[in-house]
Amino acid sequence: VTIEPNAVFRAGLRASTPVLLGVFPFGLVTGVAMAAGGIPPAEAILMSIIVFAGASQLAATQLLGSYAPVAVVLVTAFFINLRFVMYSASMRSHLAGLPFRWRLGLGYMLSDNAYALCITRYTQHPEEPHKHWYCLGACLPIWVTWQFATILGVVAGASVPHSWRLEFAAPLAFVAMSVPLLRDRAMVAAALAAGITVVLASGLPMRLGLVLAAVAGICAGLLSERASSNPASP
Amino acid sequence: MSLASIWLAMLGMGVLTLAFRSSFLLLPERIGLPPLLRRALRFVPAAVLTAIYAPELLVQSGTGAGLGGHERLLAGIVAIGVAWRYRRTFLTIGAGMLALHLFIQLGARLAVWSVP
């Protein structure tokens, strides 16, 4: 029995459905926070299309709102997005040999959720053909839902009174993104070290504290991982 | 914030995000990630996301009376607890917003009582 690209594509579409329930509210919150944080509606909607990364969009809103230079926004986005390098490295073998436009297009849409769906499928069905069609099927609904939700959020956020303090939704969204990552001791160590460092370094110019915090977090994570992997060592 | 800085940030972030997401999909097969870098990258999201919100919780609001302007911190602690327990995005944000407004109300009452 030959498997059609169409069938694989539809399997991707189906797999993405439950994920959309999480993408929609997060997009809504991002849209609201961008509007409440002072990004004009047209730019906020455009940012969702060009950047298509919630954490970066929220961080940019917070930083620009506190008059940080653009360079600081980009350094922050650099660190937030480092995880995507990891994703693309692990997806590569499954998408080998595709035309350039496919690799660039799938790369553009490779969000956290889409990556999780694809890598799960590829691990469970390593021999399945047309893997790129599965990826496209998983990515497309997430992309469409994200755009729809952020537009809705931008429109709603622009008409919400300031007394609701919706700008606080941005840091809360980061809490919601980061806390579920803390599944082992090394991750907790990384988060704690980063949080403490950034607060202690808050007096430094150009938000250097964020870079120091990232380095401190990585070191704490690696050290904690090593400590727990060989408990017998002195 | 100026419109120019919004546009610069948007275009820069767009290029950066696309470059990272498609990085290894576009690079030649023989280039890979060294093992230590791969292990280090695992900790980046937790470290950076925490470093972004931590200072935001310490921003003091209001006059410092009542709860001493620590409403954001208290609401953040509630949100962290909810996120730890339930791992739900919307629930976490909802609980944090609700807690912020409750603490602001509470702070205002405490401030009224503490006036001699």
C-alpha cells in the first residue's frame, strides 16, 4: 500500500487540533499585551506575521515600552530563540533532501508546538514517507490560529481601559511558559540562578543582566546535571 | 517608544527568528552541534524566560503604603504556584491578573486603615 502525501498532510492537520486550544489563548494574550504595551495595532499585527514567536513579541513589547534600545531587544530575542537552533538540528535528518523553499518555509513555521508534534511523529513512525507534508499539516493550523488570535487580541486590547493593568499579562505569560519547563533539578537550578542573577545585576546598563543571567543559568544547569549524574564523585 | 524602533526591532527579530529556526535545515549535513553546546542549549529557555519576568515582578507600584507596593511580586508568586501545579497557560495568566487586582484592593484598604 502506498501512502499519499495528502494522507500524511491530513494526519498532521488532525494532530495539531488539540494544540490549537493552547495556541489560541496564548495568541490572544500576546495580542492584548502588545496593544496594552503601546505597540500600534498595524505594527502589532505585522509583527505577528514577520516574527511569529510569542515570547519574542512579548519581550519586545516590554523592552520597547521601557525605552530600551533596539540592540537590547535583539540580544534578548537572540537568547529567547536559541532553542530553535536545537529544534532545527534535531529535525534536519527527517527533512533532508527537500527543495530550498520547503526547508525555508517549514523553518519559518517551526514553532515550539509544531516541533513537538513533528518530532513525536517522526520518532514513532521513522519510516513514514512524505514527512515534510506531515510537518506542513501540523504547522499551518497553528500559524493561522496564531494570526487570528493575535489580531483579535490587538483589537480587544486597544479598547481595554488602563485600570485593568493588562500590561501585567506579559510577565505572567513568561511565568506560564517557563514554570512548566522546570521538570528536573537541573532546570530548576538554571531558572533560579538566572532569576537571582538578573535581579542582582539590575543596576548594569543595557540590560547586561539578561546576558549574565543566561550564562549563570546555563552554568548552574550543567553543574547540577553533572552533580546528579555521578553522585559518587567527591 | 518610537515607530522607527518598533520597525527595526520587528525586522531584526524576524530575520533572527527565521535564521535560527531554519538554521540546520539549510546548513550542509556535515556541520553539527557539538555535544556540550547541545546540553547547554537545553537550559536556555528556562534561564532566559525566568530572567525576563523576574525584574518585572519587582517593579514597585503605587505609594508604597499598604502592601508596600509589592502587589506585582505577590501576584507573581500566586501565578508561579498555579503554573507549577496546573501547567496551564490561560489559568496561570488569569490567576495572576485576579491576584494582582485583589492585592491592589487589599493594599488600598490597608493604606486607609494605617492612616493615623
